[in-house]
Amino acid sequence: MKKLLSLLSTITILSGGMAGIVANNPYQKQEQLENINDKRQKRSNNENINRAKIVITAKEQIESSGVVFNNKIYFGSSDNNVYEYNPAIKKQKIVFKTNGEILSKGIILNNNLYFGSWDKNVYEYDPVTEKQKTVITANNIIRSSGVVFNNKLYFGSLDNNVYEYDPATGQQKTVIKTNGEVISSGVVLNNKLYVGSWDKNVYEYSQYNLNSNLEQINDNSDNAILNELNYLNPDLDISQLEIINKINNLAIVKIKDNLNNNIKIHYSIDNQQNKIINLNELIKKAIFFKYKDANKNSNLKFKEINYIDTNNLNFSDIEITKKENSFSWSNAPKNVCPDREITNKTPNTRSFNVPACEYNSKSKLAFKIITGLTKTKQENKLNGWNINSDDEMKLTDFTNINNKNSEIINELSNNFDLSNTNKQEQEMILSIFKEPADKFELNPNEKLKITYPARIITSKVILNLKQKITGNITAKIIDDNNKEQIVTLSIIEAMQILQKYSLLPNEITIDKNNDKITFNGEAFFSSEREGPVRTNTVTTIV
């Protein structure tokens, strides 16, 4: 009993120091260390507990991928609804309803949400007003999730079309027509939209500013209009364009397989009045199309023409012939010398002296290019027009009114400026009119009146101008890799290229045998000169 009490008191006394007793036990010490290490290991692993919970419950399947918008998620469902879930309060709600299943993921533009539906429509949802509206109506189901490109929406449809919606105008239009259903949402790269179709093709769609003002053209055939358009817009694929109408100076061009996107092309038809052909511009066009043909199967693209060397072109003298002319006298005569009046007041017949009349007869020449040519060789370009003595004689040969269909051929210098459309006039002394002194016998009471009227004789002539051009052209081309390439072609090859593309002006003809081209222009030439004629009038004084 004493031993038992002694043991109990020992335990009681040492109860507060149990840890010390345990520590002295080797088995208990090992167990304690294992517990401590186990706790440390659990802390260092920091394992996550994975869990899933339902946040949206629809009435039918949810195949839409969903979209995040304003810290909320939106999913479409086959029950025709779009659901919103807000992870913040943690509630779902229907934000808008359609009349068809919604498999579209949905896209965001300008703080609005857009979903396509099997009811053939694309809907817009405004989270501020919580209102919806239809923005695209297709002819078949819309399964595409859509894509944003240049601040516009693009949705494909099972009706084989890709539709565009512009929020700025509120208008929809078809931009791509394929031969198969369009389920692809599309992607954007380098400012171009790419959309796949069930017809096994991927379509590229791009937008850029089109230069649609062709200015003056010779020919308004479809080929000429489209090729001129291509020259002004080098990246344009004119094979995808067709002209559907031409009204006055306007052509309506349609993109093939696109029903709603028409382009208006403006131009003016050459009316043969004051037309100047720019040879340098023609050469540029020829080089562009030559380069285009040479690189049809190449990825290399034309960027710009850096330099054109035309110093090896040779221009012949200008051959001029008469095309048509007219001749007229002015209706208002004028006196070039003072009138002479002499009266015989004597009873006898007597002679009277008449003084001489001298007058410098003036001539006015006028010359105007109707259809001319701007040359590219700088040494052949003059600053103005001036008739020298040789040119004056060559031009005045055509005032021969007695030979309307004159075959006279003259030549002007190849330095003659064929690009000046301003009417140039030059006045000069053509000849000296001199009426010598004379004597008249007058009977008694007779009066003599002498006048020297001069009328203007005007001859107007339309001249044909012909100049032959031979030689080669060298140009430096910059491609889209900023690499320089040298292009060499003859003037006749350049014009043949333009002929192929329906861009050769009617005034230029090709002589294949002699390796030259001929420019056929027109000029207006008029000559005015005074023709005094003395008249004598004798009257009897009563």
C-alpha cells in the first residue's frame, strides 16, 4: 500500500513534467519525431483540393464556347437563350432570347456583345441598356462565332455567304460568296480576313482605298476601264471584277460572287479637244503591265517605278499635211488710206493728180495644238511656242484656198513643242501695199471719190501632224522587297503591251516592220491678212 501511494504521489508530482518523462523513453521519442515530420511534409506539399460546381443551368445543351465580357461570362444554349453568369453576388440570368439554337461563341465590339443563331440572325446585346436587336439577317443558319475586322463584324452562314455588319452605319452586306457552307469564324492577319468554307477553300478578304477616278480615257470598253483601274491600283485583282453597267462617264463595277458590293468608276471620254498624250505616262503603264505579265507565277510584286530613261528615243521631224480648211472675207471693210475727193468745177475737161497710197499689210498667224504629245526627252521640250521664219513659211503654205484637199507635205523641226494647247498668235508684216500716184480726167461738174477699203481674209486649216519615234527605254523597278530591277524595252514593245491591254491611244500606230511607232496628232492653224483694193467712184454734180 505504501509502495502504491508512493508511486501515485510520484506521478502526481511529475504530472506537470510528462514531456520530460516521455522524452526519456526512446520509443516515445521516435513516435513524436515522426508526427512532427509528417506535419511538416503536409505543409510543404500544400495540395489543392479540386472541385467543380454548376454556375449556369440551361434547358438544353450548351455547345457554345462562351465569351468573357465585363468580368462576366456569356454562354449560348440550344434552348435559344444566351445566359450571363456574374462570379461576384454568383447568379445566372438570361440576357436575350432568339428563335433558334445558339452554337456561336459570341464576340465583342464597341462594348456590345454579338451572337449568331440558328434562326438565321445575328443579335446585338447592350449590357448597359440590357436591350437586344437584330443586326444581320442571313438566308440560313449562322453557326459561325464571327470575327472583328476594321471595326466591323463578319459572320459566315450556311447559305454560303460571309456577311459584314458596320455598327457605324447600321448596315449589313455580303462581302464573300463561296460554294459551300461557312462555319469558320475566320482569322485576321496583315489587315486581311481569312475565312474557310465547306467548298474546300479558304478565302482572303481585304479592304483598302481604291483610286476609282480614271480621268480621261480613249476607250470605254470593259477591258480598257478595268486595266486603267488596275494601273492605278496595282494590288487590285481585276479578274474578280466585272462591269455591269455604264452610264455617261460612270461605270458600275461588281465584285464577282458578291451581290451587294458595287464600285463606281469615274472617267471622261476623249472628245478630241485639246488632248495631250503623255508619252512618259504611257511608258509607265507599259512597264507596269510588262512586269505584271513576267511575274504572274511569282510572289514578287511591283511596287514603284524609280526611274525611266528615255534619252535613247529618237524623234523624227514633224510631218504636216492639210486635213481641211475654210476661207472667208470679213464683212466690215476699213480704209487703209485717207479718202480722196476731187471735183472739176471748171467749165472745161481737165486732169487731176491722185497722190500715192502706201500701207503696210499686216498678217496674224494663230496656231493651236488640238491633239499633241508630251515628249520625255528634256532637250526636246520647249518652254513655249514660237514660229520662226522657216516654220512661218511652212505653215502659210496651207492657206492656199484653191487647193482644199492639198497634198502639200511640209516638215517642222523635231524640237517643235507638240504639248502646248494654248492658242498662240503672232502678228507680222506680210507685205507692203502701195498704190502709185495717178492722173484722172474729169469733165465739168464731175466729182471723183477714191477709197482704199481693206477686208480681212481669213483662212482656217486643220493640220495633220505625224511624228515617228524609235529607240529603247530603260527603267528601274522597285519590288515589294525594296529590291531594284532593271527593265529594258523598245518603244514599239511598250506600245504593243498597251495594245494588248486596250490602252493604246488611237493616235499612236505601230509599224512592226520598221520598228517604230507613229504619233498622229492634229493642229489648228489660221492666217488673217488684209487685202486693200482701190475703188474709184465718179459722180456728176447737179
